[in-house]
Amino acid sequence: QVQLVESGGGLVQPGGSLRLSCAASGSIFSIYIMGWYRQAPGKQRELVARITNGRNTNYADSVKGRFTISRDNAKNTVYLQMNSLKPEDTAVYYCNAALGFSNSWGQGTQVTVSS
């Protein structure tokens, strides 16, 4: 199992930027598929972006061109750079580490986009 701790959330105005970080410990980070998910009030948790151990990425249509996922295996950290933020991006953002049938989640970090 891998332990995950997110940071970097906060309040930002529409059009602004934030960078989320997720620090991992407890296992071999580089072999995991890392993802960012989000859950808005009253909605299901949804995939935002994912990066494989080969650094292939995929994104939800709603964030393509605005968000960028990256990983630094030397630091056991995955990032989510969020630009041109919109009010509809408001949610709790969760980090996920997946390997086969193993699935680990962080505690989540709140992102609020509001003027």
C-alpha cells in the first residue's frame, strides 16, 4: 500500500491558477498509475487526469488544455497544474495510486473557484 498526502488547494478567482501536489510514501512510487479525481457537492467522484508509469497521460474533456498532470519519481510526487480555473472546477480533489487491484486514496484538498 502507498500513503498519499495532497496539498495546494485553496480559494482562487475565476481565470486563476493553482498547483496541487500529492506526496507518496510506503511503496515504490514509480510503478503506480497516478491520478487526480474530484468530487463536487452532490456529484459523483470523477477522473480529472491520470499519468502512467510510462508518463502517458489522459484528461477529462472538461479540463483538456487547462490542466496538466506530471510526476517526479525522484520526489515521489505527482502534480496537477490547473490554469484558467472556472467556478465549475470547485470540488474536493483527491490523489489516487493504482496498481493492479490495489487502489489508494489521499484525504483530499478543497479547491474553490469564486470571485
